[in-house]
Amino acid sequence: MTQTQTRVSFAKNVGFRKELNKRVDAYFESENIAKRDNLAMYLKTAIILGWVISAWTFTLFGPPIMWMKLFGCVLLGLGIAGVGFSVGHDANHGGYSSHKWVNSIFGLTYDVIGLSSSLWRFRHNFLHHTYTNILGHDVEIHGDGLVRMSPYMEHKWYHKFQHFFIFIVYAIIPFYWSVADVNLALFKRRYHEHVIPVKPLEILILLVGKLVWLGVFVGIPLVVGYTPLQVIVGFSIAYITYGLLICNVFMLAHVLAPVEFLQPHPESNHIDDEWAIAQVKTTVDFAPKNSFLNWYLGGLNYQVVHHLFPHVCHIHYPKIAPILAEVCVEFGVPYSVYPTFGEALVANFRWLKLMGTSPPESTAL
């Protein structure tokens, strides 16, 4: 892509990525398995989409008992998060299938749950995956200035409270995204200095997607007889659940010690590490032995593996991780893994608290 005005360069490869790719390719060849188009992923997709449809149907047409309705909204939010973690994520990375049309179809699940798949691909696949934890390029660590994630970000007085109000931010972020997508596509047309390459068809898909999303989660409930207040409450519960989950999981990969926040040389705009090594240094894995999280999070607890192999279906990440660990040891690259989900949560809380302190303290890492 050539839409950036401030290109960051990385050091020449030292052989790390080449060796890693060779060993991972050898694993797939020796096991005679495909990197994409796996039956396990199709089955998982059916389960997650069935989960969302069932929760939506139960909430709307199930017993008229309030606690059941509220429980159904929470289940719906959990299912929507599952779509975000697994189905749409792999598809929009091109890791779901070797067929572009299959990835495109399943990638549209993001539009149905309220996100723009096209904007997400540019923001996440290109900016975040290319410039991970580089302020001014990686939009996902900027937080629009509200949350200070990087020690190189300007400190504001309210950041000292961010480790408390962060959960409110998580809760409202899905609603913010839905509005911001339209503003970005139609008016702003850029993330920092990176111009968004929006095409007319993508704008049409974005707008139609918003209508479908609102029709499914707001329009139909109103038509079948729910009051506007009931619809607002139910919709909010589902999407607050989704926001809390999706944001926490992202934070546990990039916003905690010992990840690095890279700062290019001011004159050359250059990073001293090769790109693949930079990915390992700016990312952590967590809870690799938790079978449920391995399934539900779509491999996002193997975020280091994902950043190095985004075009490989996430169901293979647990097998790739030991290969990555071996290569990291051989090349002296630190590969960080938190044993449990809880430990990663605590580390993220501590980092946000640290970043909320005054700059001299927070940069003394």
C-alpha cells in the first residue's frame, strides 16, 4: 500500500523470519494439513453463528420472563464477541479460506454485527499489524487520546484515573465504533497521516451493513412489539457485554509489561529490529493451556503467533507456538507468555495505572 505519508522502515532480516517460516511450513507438510479451509473451523463457525441466532431468537421470542430476557441479551453479546474473535477476524485476515470469495462472505459478518469490515482491514491488518505499538501509526494503541497506553503519548490529567474508567470506555466502544466508521468513510478519510483508501463499493457495503445491523438488533425487536426502552436496554446489554470482552482481549496482547512500545529514529523513521522480531517484542501470548479460551478467543490468546502468521487459520496456533518458542530461543528473541488469563488482566491493569502517572515516572520502565 502507498497511502501513507510517513513510512516506517525496519532493519534487514537477520534470518529469524526465514527460519521460522521454514519450520512452520515443514510442520504443515509433515502433518499433511492445510493452513486454511479446515473442517474444524467450518464446524466452529456453525456453532458460533448458531449461538448468535439462537440467543437472538430466544431473547425475542422466548418466555416473557424478564431475567430470561436479560440473560439472553448477555448470551447474545457473548456470541457476537465470538463472531468478532473467530469468524470475522480470520476471514478479514484472509486466514479463513484459500478462496477470496469465502473470506469476503464471512468477513461481512463484521458489518452485520456493527463494524465496517473494509475499515477494519485497513486499520487492523495494515496499520496495527505493520506498525504494532508505534504511536502515530498503530491506531489501536492511540485510543483517541482518552486512554494513555504508550509511554510516548502525551500525558493528560485525567489519565491518572484511566485504570478505573477504562471499563466504561470498553462498554461504550462498540457504539462509538458504529458512528466513527461512518464519519471516517464519508468525511475524515484518514487515520493520523494514513489516508484511508475507501472505494465506492466499500462505502455502500458499510452503509448497507449499518442498516442491516440496526434492522436485526433494533428494527425487528420494535416490529414484534417491544417498546423503544426495552429495545434500547436489551441492545445496550448485548453490546456492552461484547465491548467489555473484545477490548479486554486486545489489551492483553499489547498493553502490558514486558511488551515494547517502539519509537522510530526521528530522522530516518527507522526501527532497528527486523519486522518479525519487532512483532514478538511488541506482543504477548496468554493462557495457552486454557482449552476454552483457545477455542472461544479464536487464537487471540496466541497473539504473537497471530501477528507472524495472520493468514493461517487460528486453529493451528497451539501447534505453531512451540515452534516459535524454539526459534526465539535460538535467535535470542524474548517471547513473552502469561500462563493465565487472570495474570494478564492484572498486568494490563498495572500498566494502565503506570501510564496514568506523570511522564517522568511512567517512562522510567
